[in-house]
Amino acid sequence: MKIEVDKNGFYGKFGGAYIPEMLYPNIEELKEKYLGIIEDEDFKKKFSELLRDYVGRPTPLYFAARLSEKYKAKIYLKREDLCHTGAHKVNNTIGQILLAQKLGKKRIIAETGAGQHGVATATVCALMGMECTVYMGEVDMERQKPNVERMKLLGATVVPATSGSKTLKDATNEAMRQWINNPVDTHYIIGSVVGPHPYPEMVARFQSVISEEIKIQLKEKEGRENPDIVIACVGGGSNAAGAFYHYYNSPDVRLVAAEAAGLGISSGKSAATTVLGKLGILHGSRTLLMQTEDGQVVEPHSISAGLDYPGIGPVHAHLFDVGRGEFVAVEDKDAMKAGVELSKLEGIIPAIESAHAIHALNQIKYGPDDVIVINLSGRGDKDLETYIKWGEY
């Protein structure tokens, strides 16, 4: 079975572009031009140079000796937390700002949950001297205050989303509305593998540098390019798409995605989309979506703002649907324990999103000779207040 997107933006039955008529010209322009632009040698050279000199790539593949000893396997951490801005998000924003310039856009908008994508967008807009507006849920602005201030310091305007649950879904709704009202001069930098085609595939391509590096680095360390297992957290799923990308069609590599179970799958306060979701349309694509019987979106919950989303990227919905991906649901309390554990065992404080991936080690089976790569998608600086409130360390 080959995992790839078709010409209409579908992975199996998931994907596509379900958009208002006002956005049709923008999406068509992207569909027609993005591949030609990003595969151009000049673009690739500039993208590669900025990833190296500005972002700090390649990020290390670190053998976590004490974590490995505890879990009785060979565990490597892909250190996306060491990227400039503190997470993998900047890989995508660098690519999209270069694309926006090629398309002649003058203004950038974005949505953000945990604030990492917002910071990464504000960063590249400052780098390129472009106007930047970021939409963020009011609840997320409160729990991610340091990132709000970082965005403002970088010159971005941060607009609160005050509808619904006041989190990531609602910020995305606001950004989409703004794009509809300003379709000509504005590029919307979507931060995950969600939205209408070509965004899910485009973002995955920009993030695929993660698995590209893993293959090279693992060859140096283990004498082989393929680990036995790759683990990543999934909300929309851009870090997971990047970590899985070059392994989609390698059946010997298990792909494990850790979703947010929140207060428990049956609690009504969860974001475990593959368990609770059914086929629906959200933010321009057909995917798995948590919804009521009459199709209303169910408000998600996660202690991590970046996983607090009622859907999942169409590529991940497809991986789940065809059995290529293994999905586990990690509760808030277990993610927090895993975050504290990694801090004490390895001296690395992870983003709470990434801590979900660490805890997945307790929920899957593996052997002592297995090589496991966990994508550490972000650092925990932004979550210190949540760790402090949690207090169990």
C-alpha cells in the first residue's frame, strides 16, 4: 500500500478542498503554483540555507541513555525543541514565507494554539519585513502568555478569538474569515497539516526535513536508516507528518501517533479524534472530526494548547483508516508525568504536546533491541506555568 496524495488532494477518502467561493482563486493559485515554486532550485537553495543558518538545522538525534535504561529499548529523541523559536513550526513558516513572496503577497495571517506557530510566523515576518496578524483563542492567550508577548515583541498583531471554546479551532475560524475578506494581498500560513488542499501536503513537505535528517543521522549511529518505531504527538499533526514522511511507505517502520485524551476518552473533555471522531468537514478538508449526531463540532479539551483540536490532518486520518498508523490516547495527567520524568531523567523539559509522545512508551509493545525515535516537537519553556500549577514534581 502506497501512502501519497492524489491530484485532488485526497489521501484515500480524506482531504480535498471544501472552501467558500471567495477563497477559490487563492486555493487554485496555490494548487497550480506551489509545486513549481518549491521545487525550483533557487527556492530550494534559499530554503536550505535559512534552515541551516537561521533555524539551526540539522537538529540533533540524541540517544537518551537514561530514558532507554528505564524503558528497556534504544530510544533516540529528535530534538526539534532546539530549533530557533523552540519548536518544529519554523520549518514550515520559513517555507511558506518564501512561497508568499514568490506569489507577490504583502501581508501574512496565521492561527495559533500553543503559540509556537504564531511565534514562528511572527519570526519569519520580521525576518522578511512583512505585516503579520496572528489569531489566537482567548483561553490559549491566557495559558500561553509568554508566547503572546514574544509575538508582539516580534512586531505581530495578536487578535483574540472570543467565540466557541476560545481555543485553536476558533482561532482558525477567525483566520479563515479574515482571509475571505482579504483574498488578494494576503497569504494565510496554516500551521499544521490541516485545511484545504494543497495545505496538508505542502506543510508535510516542508516538515519532511525531520524524517530526512533522521534517516541520515540514524545511519551514522545505528548503521541503518530505518528505526523500528517512530513516535510523535498529533493534534492537527504537522510534527508527526514530518517525522513519518519518509517512512510512510516503509512497512517495517511502525508509526505511532499520540493523541490527547484530556480528562479521559469518556469524560466529554478529550481531543482523541481517532477514537471519538467520524467523517466530517472542518476548515476546508474532509477528515475525522469530533461531532454531535447532527454534525455540530464537539469542543475538544487538552492540557496542551497545541493538541486542543477537534479534528486531525487528513493524512493521519488515512494512516489510521488503513491501519498504517498506530494511535494511542494519552490523558492529561499521564502527559504531565511524562514531561516531569523526561526533565529529571535527561535534563530536557519538553513541551506538554511532546510529553504525550513520551508517555506513548507506556502504551505500546516493543522489545529490548528495538530502536525507537521520538520526535520531541517543542521545548517546555512556554508551559512552565502549567507545570508549576500541576506541581507534582
